[in-house]
Amino acid sequence: MKSNWKIKTVGEICEFINGKGHEKIIDENGKYIVVNSKFVSSNGKIYKKVTLNYYHYLKMTLY
């Protein structure tokens, strides 16, 4: 870890939203990485991408 980095909890740096599955919007050329359990458990080596910002997608479909 870099000396100028600060330790924070996940809740301090992002908002958790439990909602719809992301399978329908997966795009291997996408701009955004999906942070899911596989991403975390593989230390970021295994990931999926989406073109659509998932947070905005959830806001449009859940609310």
C-alpha cells in the first residue's frame, strides 16, 4: 500500500445497492468494471465489464 493512501471502509467510499442482475448488460468492451464477489475474491483478476453505468441503470429500473 502506498504511504499516502488512507484506510477506509467500503461504506465510506461507495454506496451499496442490491438490485437486479447485471447479466443483461455485460459488454466485454465496456467502460465500467462490475465489482462483484468474483472480482473481489480474485483480487481484480477476474472481471466483467458493462457499457452502461450500473448505478444509473438501477436508478432507472428500480425507482
